Amino acid sequence: MDIKKVCEDLRGGAQKLSAMSASEKNYALECVARSIDINRKKIIQANELDVKNARESAMSEALIERLSLDDKKIDSMIDGIKVVIAQTDPVGEVAAGWTTETGLEIKQIRVPLGVACIIYESRPNVTVDAFALAYKSGNAILLRGSSSAIHSNTALISSIKQGLTDAGENGVVNAVELCEEDKTHEDVKQILNAVGLIDIVLPRGGKKLIKTVSENAKIPVIETGSGVCHLYVDEGADLEMAATVAQNAKMQRPGACNAIETLLVNEKEIEAFLPLLVKKLGDKVLLKADEKCFAVLEKSGAKVEKASEDDFGFEFLDFVLAVKAVSDVNEAIDFINTHNTKHSESIITNNRAHARLFQQKIDAACVYVNASTRFTDGGVFGFGAELGISTQKMHARGPMGIKALTTTKFLIDGDGQVRK
């Protein structure tokens, strides 16, 4: 990959986009949504080839589910673009404004970052989400997907570019580019060293990918985190609710970063709660339990084995769940803050004081009370699409929508003032 040439083309696209109105960008996005709809058969056929190759390489079914596309997921992509279209364009938004004692009028306004890059694994829907958010926020974007989704991503980019071409003067075709397949990862090295060419890079995937990018990048990074998420069942909680939420948070999509990996149960509730949990999970989920929970789960007919210390704080991304008893809400909070990745955490409780204490003290991007962690998602939060879930504490945190790809600059108007 000629990174300089690619980024120069993208920079030209970004400069053109930065001067376009919301209505012009929205029209182009409408054309892209239409193009994806028209080409859905080709996209799904390309995806079937990726899924076939994934199965032959022994990829887990949970990860294959993330890779797979069907009509429902294509519809979801299109719906996500429509939500982005309906959102207010952040470019030019006045974040703050005031007049100084010297009469200078100062405004802080939102502007695009410029050229963004996202490096991501599997999940071809990210191709569309990242493009739509970048385009609406006035940024060009370089997409570096995984080899496992290369056919799907190529088909999607072809449809996106066709839509931009159909949009005529409102379509900036050079505002998006997909890296060619490179199993040597040399292109990733070039991206991470593209100082002055790429303004921001976002890694979206597993712990290894995120660590590689954050430790080796010479350009700014917005970290998205792996998801070691916890659910804590408090003393006196609604146990039926807790079992239902645990089932959803683990089983609906176990390969997602917002699925729970560890279940903490107040030790006073394990005898009553764990049999309910077993009924909900059946034999599809392997439970890795500490000593106290193991005895109850084994007696309840669970698919269970004894946990090791390494099972706590581990992202299984599969039908596997670590289970541990804790003495109270404070121990639960301490355990979570020690073992989590600061993604999404939840408490099931009927104690309002415990709920507020949990939300106040848990260090995570999203903290829930009496709800599944599976809701941590840009689409669910009303963003239409997302760049990923940021677990860092600077600039952007949690599901990242349009504004995550903007920064601000100050505009200062005077009438001849000089500093004394």
C-alpha cells in the first residue's frame, strides 16, 4: 500500500467534505443507503464466502455470528445510515462563546478531525457504520478490516462508492478507502507511523489488536476496549429479573464486547439464585465457578467446572461465564474495578442506596442498574451507528457517534486590539 498516495487522496476528500452543507452530505448518504439496498444480494454472496472460509479455519460460532450478514443485518445497516442522516450536523456547532474585557469576541466551534482510520476485526457492519459517521462529520476515512471479512468489506465499499458516484457533485468518492488485503500486517505498520497523513486511528477488536495499536502508534489513538463486563446480583434483588438479565447479557450475542463474562452473586442469594440461573441458561453455557458457587451449581445440574484465577478478568467471547460469590456490594465494586476493562457493568438490586453507590464508584464507560449490559451500543443509544465503545477517559467515552470524530477550534474577532 502506498500510504502517502492513499492519504493524500483522502485529505483531498476531507477538505472537500469540510466545506459541504448538511443537506449535501445527507443526499450522498441517501444514495449510499440505496446502493447498499440494491446490491444486497452481491454483498450477502460475498459474505457467504467469508463465512465458509472462517468455518474451514475453525473460527468459533460466536465469532462467525459477528462476521455473518443476512437481510436483517443489511436492513440494520441501512437504518443506521438513515438515523445518521436525521441527526444534527455537528460541524460548525458553537460549543461556547463569550466576549472578553478587551472586546474580543471568542467562539469555540466544532470542526472535523480530517483523515481518520479504523482498524477492526471481523464485523463487516463496521465498514458502513464508520463510513456514515465519518462522512456526516466531514471526515475522510481509511478502513482496515480483517482478512476474515475481506470479501464482505470489498463488496460493501464497492456499493458505498457507487452510491457516492450516484450522488454526483454531492458525492465525495475519495472520502473513503479500504486497505487491500495484507496478511503480513505491513499496512498496519504504515498506518501507525503515518504522522502528518492520518489524524486519528481507532482500533476496534480484541485485546491483542488494541494493545498493538496503542503501544506502537505514532499518531493519536482513540482506544476502544475489549469487554470484560460483569453483572452483580445484590442481596434482596429480584432474582427472577436477575436470571433473565443474566441470560440476555450472556446468551443473546456472546461474541459481542458488551456481553457479560463474569457473574457476581451476593453469598446470601446463591442458594436461591443459582438454580434459577441454571434453568435460564440450560446446558448451552459452561459455568466456571468458585468454590461456594460450584457446589450449588453442581447440585442444580449445571454444566459447570471449577474456576481458576485466570478465568476472572478474561474475555471469553463465547458461551462461557465465570461465577463468583461476594459478601456485599462493596466487595463486588472492588472486584469489578480490579478485573474489568472499564466497558459496561450492571447491578441487579432493589436497594436504591446500593444502586447509586455502584454507579458512583464503578470505573466504567457505562454503568447499569437493573438492565442488561447488551444495551451499550451506538444504535441503541440513538446514534444510528457507532465507531466503537471507547473505554478511555479523554475526548470520547462509551459508544462513539458523530461528535467523536470532531474537535474544536476557537474563532476570535477583534477590531484592532493589541496585548499590553
